[in-house]
Amino acid sequence: MNSDVTFAKPFISATNNVLSTMAGITPVPGAPFVKKDNIACGDVSAIIGLTGEKRGSISVTFSKKCAIALVRAMLGDDVQDIISDTKDAVGEICNMISGQARAGLAEVGIKCDGSTPSIIMGADHTVSHVTSSPVIAVPFTTPHGDFTIEFCFG
């Protein structure tokens, strides 16, 4: 079974739940689409490999403005090192979204495990999903900027 827009539901649900719970941010999902390149849709990304019955990956990429708002919402005034804290926060958010989305996928018979997140920062960086399957992207908007979730299964 290849990636399909219908599999976006667990990722959208997990994203809404994690961001509203952890940061008090209510993201608004846009229409899922098939990604045509590996250029990140933002400035800081986390990617998690998926193994098990299906193999693939999930990534989340935040604009700089959205990532900083996320860190401040999660840590309040306790921001020590904005770069390090941003990497940690984006990695943890990706990890939580991945876990909840994988639980949702397990309910429909797709069981997989996730790796430790890898973090990539910088303008125009790339996120490579090692797969021959289509990569589905779901853009989100918030009052603090935009971010995108990407996922694929092979």
C-alpha cells in the first residue's frame, strides 16, 4: 500500500492534538498534496524514520517565526539557548506527532515503530524521505506562522 491522502487523517489529528496541548497553538490544516521535491517548506525540520510492517518517514518543518513561537509557548520565559531549545522542541513535537499518528494508523492495521528524530536547520535545507512512494505533505497555518507535516510509506 502506498501513501495516500486518506492516510493524512491520523497525522492531522495528532498534529492538532499535540500543538494545542503542548503549546496552546491551534493549527489550521490545508489541503494535503503530493510533494514533488525535497526542499523543506520552512527553516527547521525534524524527521523520524518508520519501520515495521510498513517503512517510511514523517517530518515536520516549521518557519522560523512559528518555531520560535512554539518554543516560547512550551518553555515560557525559561528559554536558555534559542537554537538548542528550538532543536529540542521541534524534535519533541515531531516525536509526539509521530507517536500519536502511529497509534491512529495501528487502529486501521498499519503498525510501525519510529526512530529518534533528526533535526535539520537553515534556509532552503532539504528533507529526504528515502522511499519510492509518494510523499504526502499537509500544510498548516497558525497565528504564529506556517509549518508542514510530510509522511510516506513504502
